[in-house]
Amino acid sequence: MNNIPSKSEILSWISDNPTKTAKRDIAKAFGIKGAARIDLKRLLKELQDEGKLAKRRNSYRDAEELPPVAVLEITGPDADGDLFARPLEWKGKGPEPVILMMLRSSDPALGAGDRILGRLTVDANEAHSHIARMIRRVGTNPQRILGVFRAGSEGGRVLPIDKGSDRQWTVAAGATGGAKDGELVEAEQAGPKGRMGLPRARIVARLGDPSEPRAVSLIAIHQHGIPDHFPDAVVAEADAAKPAGLGKRRDLRDMPLITIDPWDARDHDDACYVEADPDPKNKGGFIIWVAIADVAHYVTPDTALDREARKRGNSTYFPDRVVPMLPDRLSGDLCSLHEGVERACLAVAMRIDAQGNKIDHSFHRGLMKSVASLNYEEVQAAVDGAANDKVAPMMDDIIAPLYAAYAALMKARARREPLELDLPERQIVLGDDGKVTSVNHKDRLDAHRLIEEFMVLANVAAAETLIGRKSPQLFRVHEEPSPEKLDALREVAQASGLVLAKGQVLKTAHLNKLLTGAADTENAELVNMATLRSMTQAYYSPDNFGHFGLALRAYAHFTSPIRRYADLIVHRALITAHGWGDDGLSPWDVEHLAATGKQISDTERRSMMAERDTADRYLAAFLSDRVGTELTGRISGIAKFGVFVRLDETGADGMIPIRTLGREYFDYDADSQTLMGADTGTIIGLGQRVTVKLVEAAPVTGGLIVEMLTLEDRTMPRGPSRGRGKPPRRKQGSARKKSAKTARKVKRTRK
């Protein structure tokens, strides 16, 4: 035959035959013999240079795919105990694949940092892309530890700051790196793990005093691997950027757009304006304008700025600082819609009727000038009759139309019935010294809801436009809860005297009925928390599976491109779809859309974890001088090892170790989420009111240990002192039956 295949044919063959990728296999498949092998070798070399193939000894494979056998590094177990790994030789441009380890009973125990040779199979899943079976160990990689150094006579020890780890590491005298007693350090494993004694470590970085209030967010940044330093090339590109001119943009500078943000907002990426619809056929209708900073003009595909923004995925917010997705020259200046300054924007004009239904919309690439930068509180105060000097002149022509359009949108929202969770947002307030001065619950004002409704409408318009133009895009996907999570929610509902019926297609209206039934009762917070926990995590995907929580068929993030890479992708898609310039979606963007969605979904979760850990540490510091005091709360979680309590005053979570619950054995029932005392029959379940004593507050780890004093206003009973061993099998069986019987009882409240 000796007909040389095309590059696409070679790539297709390698993709379909991942175990037959040697040059001789490819030659045999296409019938290439003799001198024609030279041409084949040339083609393979070109594909390798183009980054479409990766050479592995004498075989070739798709650079964006993993080989069937690869060297893997164990990254550690997740919260559910599943063990994950990463490929050491990943050369693709997309995010690293996540690999789930499936160990046999004969396999050795593996921990974070271990290296193995594994056999891979593709298993596309929300949490992982491959499954691996261990072939053999191939060596170890030093494990990294973040902790506090404690000096000793011959070196010292590192106490990990992770509250999930209580294992200390010993440091030899010559491996301290000059660390001082009490300093926060990063260390790595030194030498193989021994069977006995403490593991050994060496100090690789000194990070300062962990007791300093402003070290709290630094710990989270470091622990979660959030990039907080921009490379020189990225800063250079940002510094070289110039303000956009009018050019072919629509001139919106005479439109009185305003921004409404928190009082401490670090950037302003959205502005709005409302006018009555002049069309007599739409009596009582409005035209809502939403203008968003044109980040795509400054962050173009395959630049250093773009690669760094994609890597970060989003900005991360802490009480004392922000780790931005973009350098300050862009996020705080050129892309921030400051008052009285011309700024490039992408704007959408949305026409609604008097009932809040969107009639039509249109997108524009424009140049705007905000007439005012306002905060939520001053706008709400003005509407409530206490306008300050800045807002008062805007009331009739700008503020009043905003609220009139908002009232119409609320009618449409009521018909749509998105999920209406009532969970107050916690706000940690810091003083000038960086210490926590108070923990407040943020007020939810109509000014907040107004902006949210405008942004939701704009996001829907973006998704619909791109669907209509058959353009690739990233959707914001929120799928409905799993059957297992709904069953757990039903258990909580039953325990609260409420019902969530089975055998129906779940809608947000059903959950809202449950939440309404719990409102103004002592179980309101519990039911809201349980409903939130039943939700799946939202994510980004090029496939549209709708947004369950918002009760929307299609939803895309368009309104925050300064702090979310997903919005930047949607902006590029709109630019390409409208033919507004050559800074829209690149071929690489389109080809790697799914990988980008996975990457930024992961970075979003990383930021959420870092922000939560930081809040835990600040709250532990705030409560550290109140050890020994009594606090009230409600049981928010039950586990084999103990009980979690949400404290009323701060919203912090304290843990009651199961060993401190009296002197009897407590049997854990996962189905009913209860603990039952084997001797007294005491049942501890979700939502119960408790009084606890604060036993320990560890600011470095964020851990709070509490001791239960009363359960539903009753002093905790003390079982007979007969040791902490398990009760006889008969006792365990009896406890389970009693627990199951209790769980089946539904206490219905009559009104």
C-alpha cells in the first residue's frame, strides 16, 4: 500500500488504539513499508513538535490523553476516604487528569507522595477522569507539611496546622533551616517512612509568626496552593495595557449607568440603568441595561495574562485580602468601572413587560462612563427615605426606575420559583490590627436582590444568545440532587415534623414548600442547612444541563469577568458570535472548552475551601479567650467519631468527641443520622438544641472542641462506669431497633 496517512488519520488511529502506539504498530496499521517509513517518521516528528503527540520511549500518544500504563503520584484521600493520584508525566495543555485509585486487598497501604506504576482506564466522572490499578511501587516523592516549628535540644518538631492531622514530624539539628521556635514553616519528608517512631522532615521554607492575625489567610493560600504572585511576564503585559478607545464601539457615555457594590468593594465590574419602554405595545414595561467590563479586550487568548488567569480560575476573597485573578492594573484600574471614567464594556439591553417577562434582548460592545459608584446601604437608605447628598439628585431618574423594574422581575421570579434558602451570610469584621472585632450576619437588602436579579437576567440572555447562534460556550450547570441526598433530606424533614414526598419529579417548588413549612420554627435553620447540603455542586461545562437551583433551562456566567475566567470565556464567545473583533474565542479555547470547565470548577472549589478554612481560623482566634465559657448551639452533624455543633453567636462549628459523651457507648446509625446511648437510650440527632462548654480553640488549625452540657435543656445522662469497650451484641441490636423505630415516627405539628 505505502500510502502515507494524513496527520488526522494518524491521530485518530492513536486515539482508537492506545495500546498500539509504537512506530511499527502505526506502520503496520497503514501498510507502510520500506523507504516510506522515513516519511512516517517525519510526520510523527512534526506532530510531536506541534504538541499533538508526546513521545514515550519508542511509542507515541495523544498529548491530551494518558497512556494505558503510567507513573502516578498519590495525592491523598478525600473527605470520603477515596484515594486519588496524579500523572507525573502529564504534558497536555489542559488541567491534570484526576485519577481514582482502586486498590486490591493485597496492595500495600499508600499515602500522599507515594509513587506507583499504575494501569489506567478512562472513567469520565464529575470527580475523576480515570481509574487506576496498582502494578508496583516505583519510589517515593517527599511529602510536604505546613506546620509550626517547635525547637528542641537536637533539632525540633513540626506540628501540622491541618486540623485533620495530629501526627508530628521530627527535624534533625542540621535540617531546621534556621527556623525559630513557634515559626510557621513548610517542611518536606526526609528519608523513607519508618514503621516506628515519628516521621522525619526537613524545613524548606520559613513563613513567619503564625499568631499574627494577618498570617491566617497566608496559611490558607499556602496550604491550598493558591497562586498569589504574578510572574513578571504577566505583570509586564498588564502594565503595557492602554485604555480602550471608542473605535467601532457603541457610544454609551451619555447613558447614566451606575455601579452598586459592597462598601468595601475592590473592583466594579457591572453597571446598570433602567428606562421605561417607549413602545406603547409594552405598557408598564422597561428596558434594563447591564454593562460589564470588557476584560476580553485586555486579556486575549494565549497570552501570559490569559494563561495565568486560566490557571487561577477566579479571584479568592479573604477578610483581610484578595488574591485576584488579574493584576491590579486591570482588576483595579482599566477593567474597573470607576465613576466618571471612560471604560470599555460589553452591554446587554433587556426589554421586559410589566410582569417581569423578558421580551427580547440585544448585546453591544461599547464605551461607557459611570455617573456614580454607590454602595448597597446608601441606595437602600435612599429608597427608605434617608437619601444622602450624593444619591438624592438621582432618585427620580435613576434609582426609582431601578426599583420599579426590580418589582416586575420579582413577579416573574415568584412564578419561576427558584430555590429560596434562608441562610444568613456570616461577616468577619477585622480591626486595624488585623484581629477579629466582631462576627456579624450580613443584612439582605432589596438593593442586594435588585442587582442579583439584573445579573441573573443578563446571564440568561448571554446563554440564550450563544445557544441561538450555535456558539460554543461554558454553561453554569447545577444538577438536581441525587436520590441518596434527597433521602437524607427526607430524614431531617421527618424529624422536624415535615414531609418531602417521594414519587414525583423534583422541582424547586417542592423544596420551597418544605422551607416555608419550617420557617419561624426552631428547626428553620436545620432544614435550610439540610436542603443546602442536599444540593449538588454547581460546575462549568460546555454541555447545557440547566440550573436546578435557579429553575432555569440555560444559564451562563457573563457578569464578573474581572474575577471569574468562565465569564471571560462567555465574553469571547459573544465577541466571536457578533463579529466584534479578533479577540474572541480562539480555536484552542473551543477545542479545550471541557478541560477549561473542569479546571475552573476545581479552582472555584479550591477557593471555597481556602475561604472556609480561613473563616474557621479567625473564629477560633476570636473565641480563644473564651475557653471554659458556656455557649448555645444546635447539632449540625453526626459522625462515628463525634457530634458537630453550630454555635448561635458566631456560626462557628465546634466538635464534641464521642469519647466525651458520658460514660456509655454510643451506637452510630448512618441512616437516621443519630447516636444512641447503649445504656440510657439517649438519642442525639440533627437539629437538637445544646449547651456546650468551650474546651479548646486552636487558631492555627481552626479547630474548636466543645463538651456537651445539656441536650434539649436536659443535663446529659451518665451511663454506668463500665469502661469504653463496645456493648454486648444484644445491646447493639436493641439500640439499632430502637433507633430505627424512633426514626420512623413523624411528629406532625398542627397549626
